[in-house]
Amino acid sequence: MAFHSVAEIAEKINGQAREIAPDLLPNGRFSQCRTKWMFSGIPDTGKSESAWVHLAGPKIGKWFDMGNAAPGEDKGDILDLLQLKLGLADKRAAIEEAKARLGIQDDWKPGKPARLSPEELQRRADEARARAEAREAAAEKDRAAKARGAKALYLRGGPIAATWADRYLKARGIEEGDKWPGVLRFHPEVYLREEGCKVPAMLAAVYRADGEQIGTHRTFLANEGGRIIKARVDRPKRVLGSVWGGFIPISKGSSRKSMRDMPEGEPVYVTEGIEDALVVRMMMPAARIVAAYSLGNVGAIVLPAAARRLVIVCDRDSKAAAQEQLERSIAQQQARGLDVRIVMPPASCGGVAIKDINDWWLALKAQGQRSNVRGVA
């Protein structure tokens, strides 16, 4: 009798990601090195590239959506993609679809257990363990290489004072003079694929709580009539490296200690973007503040054991997907034992619609009321 485990089928169908991903997600595109299929999430509208499928390497077949994905549609493998895109009833149906695509015919029937010899079971277990160890070794090598490349770019940058990055932040109402956080750097020539050339960019290091730099965040910039703005491309903000679970440290707070050595019980404030984190820093200079670079990553950050409270300074986003992602992030952090609090700007200020804390700061600046909100977070 021939039987194939779900793990074996998943491994085989993930290996065909390069052929299957473009078929299921026709509005996407290959990344520059053709190692990922970039797409706009399960709806596949082609209007963004917030998600991608790995087409090679240790993560082949795995996909992630860093945008405002619907619950259950933020990550998975090719089996999950088959189920979601083909409207299949459940994972069992996805497995049958995968077997058909792979040309697998076996003797498995619903409710019929596989009767394999102990020797065959052991052989398969040994092979699966060897494959897992090889994948993990390759993944660790890949992570280390990405981290080295990201760090090298970051180290080539310089202080942001009197640069385009300085002018960009000041245009957003953020006025720290020459006292910008040391984590921010500027490089005048960072490659931007859409333009096919190198353009100025603000750089920020992405760290884990143990102090290891695992990536670099890039904000691509452009000069529009003398005003420095985010580059008008699909994704002006991007990250290099395996950065999931990392953060950008904006302020060490009054203790001036690293995250690894933070005082017991000190609250940690987290925002999605760097600009919002800098606004919170102006409002609360004594607070410990980090930027998560995406709403989904807010829940992935693992803080030191000394942390007790996490304050999420979130955007005011009425989209159901964003609200659900926020709830997931809160639940993830509560599951780690943290007391999670929420700070959200008002819906409007002086007749101006407000989306995030930076918008609120700009609206208050226009009314000369900024001093009234210092410390409100």
C-alpha cells in the first residue's frame, strides 16, 4: 500500500511555488531576484505589494501578508493558498487538490489509517528530521546573510542632521533640531527598484530585544518643489533582513538603558511608524518608545521579562481588517502576560480628519495648541 503524510504532500507542493503562485495570483510579479512572488494579499487586486510568496530557499512555499490582511489570510503555505484562492471547503480538500496537481495516487481513504511497518515509520521520521534540520540550517544561514547585508547598508549611512531625512521629518512637524535618535541615519544613494537607480533614503536599524540588529528599515525620499517627501512609489517604506518580531528603538526613556537592561516594570510605547514614534517622543520625552514598522509586527515583538505594560499608540483606521489585526496584536501581547493599553488620536481636530498621531500633531501645530497635548499619551 502507498501512503503519503500531510507533511510530505505539503513539502512537495511547496516545492512547486514558482509555478503555482503566479497561477493563483495573476496580478502579482516576480521580485527583482525572482526569489519571491509579490502580490496584494488574497484579494489579488494588484494595487499593492504587501504580501509575498517565497519561491526558493528554506521558506519556499511560505507566504506572508504585512498589510491589513483579513483574519486567517496573513500567512500560510501553498496548501493554505490553494484553499483560500480556489474556495475549497477545508484543508482536506486542499490536500486532495495538491495530490491531483502532484500526480499522487495512494491508498488513503477518509477514516482509513495507514498501516506502515515500524521500520518504514522510523525511516520516514528520520528523513523528515533530516529535512527539518537542513531547512533550519539553511534558514539560519539565510537570516545571518540578510542581517549582514542590512547592517552593512545601515553602517554606510551618516547622521541625519542637515540632510534630506532631517528636512523630511521637519516637514512632518517633527522638530528635534540636532537631537535626532541615534538609530536614524541617512544615505544619499540607496537602490530603488521602481526607479532603476539610487535615491536618498532615511535608514533605521531594526533590533531584537537582546540587542542584535536583524535588519534595516528604509524610507525612500524625493524632492518635490523643494519639499522633501516620501518617494511616490508603491512602497516608499521597506525593510531589509529577517525582521519579523524586531523593532526600531526611538527612545530609551528616562533610564537611558538599553531594552535588554530596561528597568523592571517600565512601560514600553509602540507605534507602527517611525514618524509617529518621534511625535510620541516629543510629547513624552521620558518614555521608552519603539516603532514596529507594521501593525502585524506589533504583536510579534517579544519584549524582555522586565516589561510589564505595553502601550500601543495606534492609527485611527476604520477598515475591518486593520481593526482585526490590532485585536490580534493585543491578544498576542496579552498572551505573553503584558498589560496592554491603547492610545488613539481623535477622529478630527479643527475640522481636519485625523489618521494617526502625526496627523494630530500637525493639526495641533496649525492651531498653535501643541503644548496642550504634551504628556497626554
